[in-house]
Amino acid sequence: MRATEFLKEEISTPIDTKAMSQNLDLVKQDIVQKVQSISSIQELNKVHAYVRKLDLGNGFESIFTKDNDLKQVQTILSNAIVEAPGTFQDKLGFARELVSGNGIINLEELLTPGLRRNLMDVIQTRYPDIFDSVASELLNIAGAYSAGGKKTNRGKGEFFLAICSPKITLSKGAGDISIAGHPFEIKADWARIKGRKGYGTTDPAMSTIIKNVTSWTKKHIPNIPAPEFKVGLGAKSNFWNGGFNKFCIDNGIENNIVGNFMREQLKIIVKSLYLSVTNSELKSFTDCVNDINGIDFNALVTVSKRMAFSYYQRADEFSGVIFINAETLNYVYVPDAETFVNSIKIKSLGFEKGQQNGMQIRI
């Protein structure tokens, strides 16, 4: 069909101009209502301006202009404040609170060691209604975000803390966040107490111990078949919980010889996970071995907790860890190994095979 014939061709379905007019009227009415709901465009822009002052990390402010990931965080925050109930004057006041002094977080209360409390308990604001409106948005910011071309995973709570206080920033060096210039880790429920350096895997150690047990029992008890001993480091292991001791002692081996052999095996597995473990730290583990009954697991849990935290802190050079349950917002601040031993429960010792090793906590 030629172009001129196409242009002249009659339209088979007539346009309902009345319906179109009604739809346009509805759109216009909606636009008018939206505009009327904004009492002052100038005030609205001020809210966005204050939010843009937030420094979520060392030098991140300049990155906001070129990094869409971090710019998205600013957008979420400013939109949440703008859409919160209340006057624009109150919204401006709340925005100013976020960028002045300690923000809306009582840092002294936040960093009270060993005290189990809720994150909302340390919020101090003159605008609680606005905060309540934006809190859920801020607490759910998480994922992989860029910081000058480098993507890092940020869990729930990290952005929240950085947004709520100008003295808290996302860290680009040691730690997840920086508080008044000092690095701190943020660990969620079920997280692993394990850093980026100084750690190995227990897989080769397990294989070595199995071979050692087999050859040792054949050498010392040659005429009696030994049962299969499970060497995974846990209370259910028949090697560590006294089963091995009983088998050997019942077959004439002196208990101190059995205990010394077990201590050497325990050294192997501990050194396989903590590559830079000291001799005194190794001794604290081997002191948990009883020549007759195997490992005292109550003692081992305490030693393991102390080791897990102190080694992690030594390797990653942070000032403390905020352990937080992202669902309930209950948290505990832990600055040192002794506080960790007394305040934090664990799910596993962390000597499992594969990548899932490193002590696992629960809040």
C-alpha cells in the first residue's frame, strides 16, 4: 500500500473522544491533588538538601554523584522523610537531626558492653512520629553496594546506623562501620566469627587425624579391631567424648599415653583453622583433654569462644562487634573476648569441614 493511500485510509474503530476527555480530567485532577499536597516546593528541596549532606562512608559524599548504588540509598532516605506524616518544618528538623551532633543515636548507650537491648532503645529524636514512619525503610536497606567502583555486601543495620549518626560511617578499611574514627564489625544472627585473613580449612586435618588414629590403634592394640571413630570436633564424636579413651584403656594402654595422643590430634585441628595460633592458645585447648574421659566440652566451649573472638579481633583489627538480630533488632555490643564469652551464645564451635567453618553465633 502506498503511503498516501495509507494516510487517507479510514479508521475502522472510531475514537471515543468522550472517554478520552474523562480520563484526561481524572489525570489532571490527580496532578492537582498531588501538587496541592506539597505545601512548599522550596521546603521539599530543603529536605533533600539536608539528606544529601549525609556521609555514609569516608569520602562517599562525592561518590553519590557518580555511583547509582549509593545514590539509591540517599533517594530511599529522602523520599521516606518527604512522605512521612507531619509538617515540612518537622521533616526539616528531623533531617537536620540526622546530620548534626551524634545524630539520633546515643553512642554511649549503643556501645555499652555486654548489655542485651533493642536498637530502638538508643534512638533519641524530637520527631518520633517521623522516625517511626521511616525506620522500616532504613532498616531494610541491605545488599551489594558500590563504593567507588568496589562492590561490597552490606547487611541490615549497617546503613541504618550510618544514616542515623554523622559519627558513624560505612567503612572502606577495617570493620564494617566506623564510629568516631574507630572500626567496628556488625554481625547478624547465625553469622560466623571469622575474618578475611589468617584462617585455613579443617578438611586436611580431619583426614590426617583419621589416618593417625588408624595407625596408632594398630600399633598399640594390634590384635583387636578398633571401632570406627568419628573425629569431627564435637560432643557427639566418639573419638573426643571419651569413647577412644575407654577403648584404649580397656585394652591395656596407659591413660596418660592416650591423653597425650589426643592432645596432639587436637593441636592439628586447631592449627588447621587458626593458622597463626600461639603456643599458649594451643595449650588452652589441650588443657581441656582429660586422659580418661576425653574432652571436657564445657571447658572447650569457653576456650573456643575466647579464641574465636580474640583471634578475629587480632587479625582484623577492629574495636568491637555489634551482634544484632535483624528481625527483632535485639543487639549486644562486645568489645573484647571476655565479654563475648559471657554475653553471646553459639550454635557451633566452627571446626566443621568445608567452607562453613568459623564459630557460628546466635543472639
